[in-house]
Amino acid sequence: MRYRALGNTGLMVSEIGLGAEWLERHSAEEVKAVIDCCEAQGINILDCWMPEPKVRSNIGAAIAGKRERWIIQGHFGSTWQDGQYVRTRDMDKVVPAFEDLLERLGTGYIDLGMIHFVDEEAEFHRIMEGEFLAYVKEQKAKGVIRHIGMSTHNPRVGILAALSGEIEMLLFSVNPAFDLLPATEDMEQYFSEESYEVGLGGIHPDRAELYRLCEQRGVGITVMKGYAGGRLFSGSTSPFGVALTPVQCIHYALTRPAVASILAGYDTPEHVLAAAAYETASEEERDYASTLAGAPRHAYAGQCTYCGHCAPCPKGIDIAMVNKLYDLAVMQPQVPQSIRAHYQALTARAEDCIACGNCEKRCPFGVPVIQRMEKVKELRLL
């Protein structure tokens, strides 16, 4: 298992994480089997947003005596009322629900205290200006949470969070289908077939801007909905008309700027192993780009997705990384010093390009790599 820095939090999280939602439908023994398998694979981050009491207790029992090896995302605003989940900003409900989470997980602190499910911009402002954020900040001051996060499916809300100075990391929905779509306050639009029928091509600017800001400001991203609810696993339900594998979906998410970990849901230990197989997968097995390029609908023509299909370069240039740094650099008025430093640390750079064209022959999306290398040189990052 490889580990990545989660923004500026100082936490090192496993690339593959545990999104525990599916554990609600399992017994204590089955929950423990999944969590034990996660531990054996080196997974060290889990998200528990679910308010259902039994699953919280089952997770707590499974990590008992091993709390310190887990980085936990726990949510403010996810409550259990009259036997069902209710998202709320009512502090009379929020506070006891969070205290219940601590008790059932058997812990005195949560590593990442998540402001739960904020998809409306107006609601974001109400939260940030009111008693909800005040309570969350109080818990951080007391050491009950270590860092403040937020979960959202809306890149415009994510941008507001990244700019706020208060939100240290995001739980955000990332997959190659959702990335095509503009911001919306209705999450169901991301799952609607009609959303993918016309006028789409490449990563939407809303999402590209969010990734850029998070990378620039050190706001780490953990990923939810990485499989689009499983819709990407079948050509009949995928908006592309072709199926992707779990390994391909994971690789797509992990190649986005600022992303540290993808939190997948697991019903069984076998599901854990299928996700953890990413760590030993070949480049061919990770290759989502060829699949998307050959899809009957919505290929990313002409746009670099940092898939790495262009490698190897005879001069040793990490072309995908150079392209990523270039895209991050040109999305702002002045090139940040951090981008220059990352570029200068590369062992081979655009200046070393000999324009052989081998990369362009391998690129499934027809990216004009040689032209982009020239544009990088024009930026004078050295």
C-alpha cells in the first residue's frame, strides 16, 4: 500500500480507503472481517457518515484496541431520527449525534471532522456564518477533532470551501463521468442519463478549477462515488457505453490533483482485495484512457487526463506530471512558486524534449504533446 499526504493536514493516508456505508447491511462478524482485511492490506483511513446506531457500534467493536492505526472521517449533521437517516443543521440534533458517534466508535477524538453533505451554495454560507461552524471549531479547539473537513458533490461549493481558509480537506465525488458535468445542487443530476446526452467533452471547468485550488492551497481530497455507484462497471449503465474496472476507476481518481485517497465501499473481504489490487496492477490494467478513448460516447478528445499512457519518454520526462503542472500554472494570473518548485525538482523537463513524437503516437486522446512541451518552455519555469 502506498500513502499520500492529505493536503496540509500532516496526515499520511492510504491511497485506497474504506467508505463504510455498505457495512450497514452486515453483521458484526462480517463488519469485522472486512475491517480486518482492510488492515491486512494497509488501509488506514475510513469514513463513517452513517448515523445508524448498529453499524457505528459494529465498526467501533472491529477497531477496538487498534484505534490509533485508523484515520477516521466522522460527520457533523448526519443524524438518526425515528429510525432513519436525516441530514440536519439543527444543533439540538447535531450535537448528540456526534457525541453518539464518538461513543459507539469507542474513541475520544475524530481525525477529520466533516461538515456533512453541503451541496447548496446558500447553505454553505449559512453554515460558515452561523452556530454550526462555531460548534465544529469549538470541537477542534478542544482536540475532539483534529482537522475540519466538508463533504460535497458540488464543485462550486468545494471551491468556496477551498477559498474559505477554514476547511482543511474535502470528501468529494470523483470519477470520469461526473467530471464531465457542470456544478449542480441536485446530486441526482450526476446519475441521470439525460445529463450525458449532449454537449459534453472533457473535464468541466468547474471541476478543473476545484482541483487547481485544492492543489494550490493544500486542501486535500478524499474521494467518494469513485465508481459512480457501480454504474461504470457495465456498458449498459455507463454513460460512456463501455465498462470500466475498479482498478481503472481508482487510477482515474488518484491521478486528479490534490487527491490523496479513494474511499471505496466493501461488502466482503473479496471486495477489499479487488480494490487493493490496484497497488500491484500493471499499467495495462490501470489504463482507463484507452477504454474511454474507444468509447462510443463522450471521449476526452484532445485533453490530457494525466493517465501516463504517453510513457516511456526516451529522455525520461514524466510527461503526465509536466502536463499537470502546466495546466495548474496557466489557470492563474501568475505561476505560483510551489508549481515552479515542483517543476524544478523533476529529473527531466520539457526543455529536454527532443520532439520524437512517440508520446503522441501512444496518447489515446490525441493530445498534441510536443506543442504542449513548447508551451511549458515558454512559461520559463526554470
